[in-house]
Amino acid sequence: MPGAKGCRRDQEVSLIKIGERPLAGLSTDLYFPPLADLVAHLERVPPGYLEIFRGRTVDLREARRTLPPSLPLTYHGDCLWYTQPDYPRDPVFREEERRALRHMEALEAPWMIHECAQKAMEGFSFGLYAPPLLTAPGAMAAREGALALAHSLGGRLLLVETPPFPPHPAGEMDLAIFLRHLTSNTPLGIGLDLGHCLTYLAASGRPFGIEDTIAWLEGFPLDRVVEIHVGGMRFQSLEGKDWPIDDHASPLPNILFNLLGEVLSRLSLPALQGVALEVDNKTAALSAEEFRRFREIVVEHSRPGGSPLPQNDPGVDLPPTSLSEKAKDGYRRLAMDLSGGHASPYARHLYAEEIWTFGGAMPDLFPETLSILSESGIDARRSFIDFFNRHPHPNRPERDFLEIKIHRTREWIDHLAASGGDSLFRARKTQCREAETLLSAQTFYNGDA
């Protein structure tokens, strides 16, 4: 591993010194690919830093202990949905903030990056990150929430990450302007995910070739970009158009490799400290293979960065901040639209499949239960998705989508069993047994021990 400067609490919130080139790193899960396997595959192409996803505190602490002290570690947070209008006043998020701080202390991480998005809103749950409300009220709600989150991090930096967008109208405010409103005159940095930018441009009905993306990024608040992400992406044909879909299990397409080189060589990125390849949900061998090419691009095209974030951003006309009710109304409409109430390729083709398969395919999670339903003549897929949408309810922020599915499945089976019948009673008992096994494993990996 390289001798890059380590990150300790008493040092600046930085991976590099001003004027150094940004480090080429990897953003990865602790558990898949297993961190030890990934590190072994990277022996010939060592990363400059690792960004570690949310896991158990004890496991994060062990990762810091076993990895070389000179290898900086940063943190990728989850379950802190700061774009929600009630984020600063919801006590449930305070415990999640304390957990995030424990995680950052365990890793000795100088910053946390977190998607500017959410996975549940207004009682609807989404398998993928749902985008923020791209309006003035949405920007101010996200700004208020992000500042509350940043205040809880003990002096560490919060990077708000450009979110992925499904093939669905993206909203009335340009994402670049939204992020400028969110971060202007704050201590917040930005994590620029290039694949997410392509999904945004496509959802906005704009071309998303390399030159189109570069032209759009020229109006982006690039002086606040501290980290760049490049993750998995695939193209899916829907209604005669190829849409870029955020999918970390897919190999990195050439367009993202090429776009990265153009961004690093052509755009001014004065605060850039790290460029990370996201490799969660890929095999260690594929991750190492992609990182070789990725690192070569970063080394060849990057320029010195690491300047401090601007303290004052002139020329940004910030809207009023007392707009929480308007933001709530906007999120209600967005949630209804995303869950099928708006005619879009996402609502027509992807949302139902996402609910059925994301976070664990239902036939893999509950094989015996679904077999009993099939024998009873019930179309389980249609019935489950219909129940998921007709019976929304608030979800606890700390639950990931797998946990949400497990609990919603129990409610669904209870709903079916209420109509009576021995087979449905048997399905309920079977589902309870399968759910307990799943929740036990989930608690082991996601419990904070």
C-alpha cells in the first residue's frame, strides 16, 4: 500500500496537501466483496485510499486495525435522509447520526459522503435512491437537513453526493443550481458521481454524451467538489430509448472511463482530494481489473487540487428558508408519482420490478411461502406489489430496503391470511419462519456492535 498521508482526528480534514494530485481510491462494502479478498487482489495495483460503506462498528474498527496505518480510510454513510423536510426535528435521525460518528471514529475518517437522496418518503419505500425534490423548497429543506447532519459530525466534513435519477422527469430546477443553493456559504463539500450525472441528464430529456456532460458540468459548483465517484452503470432500452441505469453490479461502461478522463483534464477542480471507483456488489477480481484502468486515468489526467472550500459564494440568490410545508407537499407528489402515479418509463417498466427484486429477489427470500401461495392460485408478484403501494406507512430510517421488504412481506401475508383458509394460515407460519432467519442474518451484518 502507498505511503499516503493518514487521516487522524487532530489533522486537517484532508487526504492530501494543497497542490498535490488527488488520490485514486476504491469505494467498497466491508462484506461483498469481502474486504480481505479485495485487498489481496489489489496487491499489484494499490489504492491511494479506501472508502468504506456503513457496517457494524466492530467490523469497521477491525478494518482500520488490520489495514496499513498509512492507508487513509473515508466513510460512505447511509440511512441519513437529510433531504426530508423534517430531518432536523426527527429524533430517530439523532441516533443514526451518533452511529455515523462512531463509524467515522472507528475508521479515523476525515469525511462522510452521503447521497443527496432517500429510500423512503411519505410512507412509500423505494428499492433505489429516490431523487431530491428539485425545487426551491426542496433545496432549502435539503440544505437545512445537511447542515444539521454536518453539525453532528464532530468537525468532520460532509460531502453531499449527486444522486442517481430513474427514467422519470427530474424536476423543475437544474441539479447544478439545486446543489449550489444547497451548499453555498456552508462548510459542505460535494461528491460528484459521474454516472449519476448521466442519469440526471437523461431524466431531464437532455443529451448525455461526453461533450454534453462536460458542457453541463461547466455550470456546476465545481469549486466544492472534494471527491469524484465512478460506479457501475448499464444501459436499458425502454420504449425505444436507451436509458443509463445506476447499477453497481454491472461492469463500468467505456463512456464512464472516457468521461472521467475528460473531466479531470478539462475542468477546474480546485478542492478535489480523491477519485473513487465504487466496487460494492462486484467480485474482487473484476474490481481489481477495473481499478487498473481507472487508476491509470486518474494518474494521467488529474491535476493538483486540495484547496480549501470557498467560505463565501457570491452571486447565489438563495430563496427563503421557511418553506418546509411546501417541501412536504412536493415530496408527497413526488412519492406518488414515483410509485406509479405518473406516466414515465420508470413507473411503467422498472418500479414494480425494483420492488420485487431489489435488496433480494422475493423468490430467493421467501421460496416456501411463495410456493404455498402459488398452490393456492395467488399471483404473488402482482399481489405483493399492489399491497406495497396501497398500504404505505412510515419506515424507520435505520432500516435498509431488505429489512423493509421483510417486514412489509409479513404485513402482506397477514393481510392475505385474514381472508381465511388453511393454506394461507400455513403461508403465514412459513413466512414468519423464513423472515426470522433473514432478520437474524441482517441484524448480524447491520447491527451496530
